[in-house]
Amino acid sequence: CFEGTGARRVALPTYAFHHERYWPRPAAHTGDVTGAGLRPAEHPLLGAATALAASEGVLFTGRLSLTTHPWLADHTVGGGMVLFPATGFLELAVRAGDEVGCECVEELTLATPLLLPEDGAVVVQVWVGAPDESGARKVSLYSRAADAPEETWTEHAAGVLGTDARTAGFDASVWPPQNAVAADLEGFYDRTEYGPVFRTIRAVWKRGDEAFVEAALPAEADDAGYYGMHPALLDAAVQSVGFAGLDDEHKLLPFLWGGVSLHAGGASVVRFRVARTGEDSVSIAAVDVEGAPVLSAESLVLRVPAGVQAPAARRTELDSLLRLEWTAAPETAADPSVRHATLPALGTDAAAAALDGLTGAETLVCVPVSGDGHGDDVPQATHTLVAHALALVQEWLRQDRFETARLVFVTRGAIRSGRGDRVEDLAAAAVWGLLRAAHSENPTRFALVDLDADTRVETVPPLLPELLAGGDAQFVVRDGDVLVGRLDRAVTGAGLLPPAH
């Protein structure tokens, strides 16, 4: 339309926020492995390969870490643990098959997940056995921590490589396919822990038990040309099984691949057909944007995993995490003879001044705490109430005559006990924070009690002497029950369920 107008092409101005990397990326594999009697494996996940003596087998070795393969950090489960993707094991098996002339992964069973450490690395081995009469070979994949050569190797996957390629019939000349209905992807990835590299799905259409998926690797994954099919890209097909009729709430993980052939490598944009073939299985066909076949998988069986065991170092870290739990306090008898006094409500000048009126023989001195009456400006009310609490704490500690007594701050609605209640008094909750710090420095001088709406302050002192004798100092009263705050493990470290694929 510009012919004869004198129009000419010009270079567009540079995009203002274009990012260009000048420093080299950390290399996964460096050095000349031929000096060690090996040869380069020519794959981003593997470092070297060697033919095994006295057999026709082949051994591949590699080293994986979040430093050399940062995109793996985007595949997380269980609150941040990095899980090596099941599609990564398939990619390794495909590469091994290509090395020995096997054009099909007849089957690959995934037995044990591989969790990658936040720091450090794991070494991997891919064993390919000698061919049988038909040319098929066994393949096994192992790993162990790079800094623990004495550890036993863990087998993660095992299967069989075959010589006959399989090509799925998938006509993508019309896209999207006729009679397919677009699926709503809003919030699809919100239910997962995936990072950008594994958020590859761009559009999905459904037709019965078929899902037609368009997926593209983001700019961060700029090494697709070195893979058969980048694991993050193939993972889009796994993520889509729910659209093909499987009961999937991002809980299903690949268990068994069958009849997988790679037809073309290095794709960064593909179109998938994911078709349900059973209650827990699908077939997968992938083509490029021109419709040429890229990958065929006759079967993928998925399972809900029983659990994922965190690595030892990660378990130690998780086991050290604690949280506050409210549990029933031991049964105690009220002591009506306890010497106690109640100060005016915190926040008035009379509260601190009332200390002068005490005899010093009191065992317990209660001070009611409430954010009510400090105005509607919650931040200012909180600041004012905490300032009064700090002044009272400092004065209490300054006077030696109270060394054997407890100053008990009594709040109402400042703590959640886990019984369906909620924090109603934010200013008083801040006072709890201050007093917890003061108690950690002076463990015998303070106590905290939070009441429900039906409990009167006068009922508190007779209950406390025996409870405080047990070493506890934080309590809540709910529906007549006294609960005590105890530290408990936040997680157990074992049996962590991956919430999602």
C-alpha cells in the first residue's frame, strides 16, 4: 500500500526498558572433559558422556544447581522447595536415546522426585544399557548430593528406549480447531507456586475430552535451542490435563510416560493437543506454528503423589521453624487467697501513678489494656497505648519492691486463639508484642492474659499462681477454658505434599 509514495523503512527507537545482558551466564559445564577420558554430552543438563567398557552401554553425567540452571527455581512445591520437573527426566531420556540411535522412549516410570537444594548442587547419572535383540535398551536416572560422595545414589526414573519412532496424527492447519471453545485462564497460575519460566500457557481451547493448548517460553528461557523440547515448555501439556477432562486441581504429577518420540528440537512456541485416554491418562501431540510435528506421546499416566521428602539439609531448616499454638492449660485449682491488686486501665496517667499506692507485698498486679477510648485513629491509638505500656514496664522494673511480683497485662480481643475468633483490638495486640519482648528479657516479671467478652478481669488473679508456676506466661480465656501459648514445630519436614503440578 506504500508503493509509489516514497515511503521507506526506518529503524524504530530503542524500547525504553529493554534489558540486554552483557555479563556471561554461569556456565553449567566448563573445562575440557576429554582430558578425563570423556566427551561432551552436548546438552544443557548433562556435562559428559562415555561408552562403558565391556558392554555396549553409555553413561551420561551432569551437575544441576540453581546457580547453573536458574530457571529450575521457577518449579517449586511445598512452600518453596524446588522440584526437578518430570518433563526434565523425559528430556534426559530422549537425549540418551538420541545418543544410541533409539528414536522412542517406550516407557519411563518416575519413582522418586528430585528436590534441588537452595545452595549446592546434585550430580546426576543417566545409565543406558546394552541393546537387546530388538535394539531396545534399558535406561535409568540417578542423583546424589554433589558434596556427599559417600551417599547412596537415588534412582528417580527407569524405563526402556526403543528404535521405532511414533508420530501422532494432529492436524493443526485450522487453529484453533473447529468447534473448540476457549477456556478461561484467569487465575489459572494463582493456584500454583510456579515462576515465570513455567507459566508458558498462552491460550487453551476445549472440545469434549480434548484440550488444545498454545504455549510459549518467556524471554528468560533463551536456551530452548539446546534442548529437544525445553522441560518448561512440555510442562504446559502436563498443566493442561484438567482441561482434557481429568480431575485435576493442580495435584496430579506425571507417573509413567509411554511411546514418546521427538521429531524436531529447539522449539520455543508450540501447539499441543492433549486428549484424555483413560481415568488417569492422556495422549500428547505437539506441533510448531507451521503445523510440523515436534513431539508425540502416546500415553502419560498421572497420579496424586503420596508425598515429597525434603532433603536432609532442608528438613533441618524446616524443623527449626516454630509457631505459637494455643493448647488447653493444665487443670489447676483457683487460689482465692492470692494477694493481688488491679490498676486503672492502661492509657491513663493514673495507671503508672497507682504503683505508688501498692504495698509491695502483692503477688500479682493486673492492669487492664484496651484500645477503646483512644480515638478512631488506629495508628495513633496504637502508638499512644504502646508508649503507656512501655512507661509502665520501665517503672515496674525500676522499683525493687516488685522483684517477686508479676505485672499482668489483661487484654480483650487482642489475640487469635484458633477457635474461630479474630483480633478486635489492634492497639492491645501491639502491647502483646511489646510485652513478649519484655518477658523474654525478664521472664519472671510479666504475664499476658487475653479474655473473651464474657470473662471479667476479677476472675483472673486466682487462676494464675499455679499456671505461672509451670513456667508459662501467656494465656487466653475462651468460653471458660484457659489456653496456654506453647511453641510447636511449624512443619515436620517429612511427608511434605506438593500442592501442585
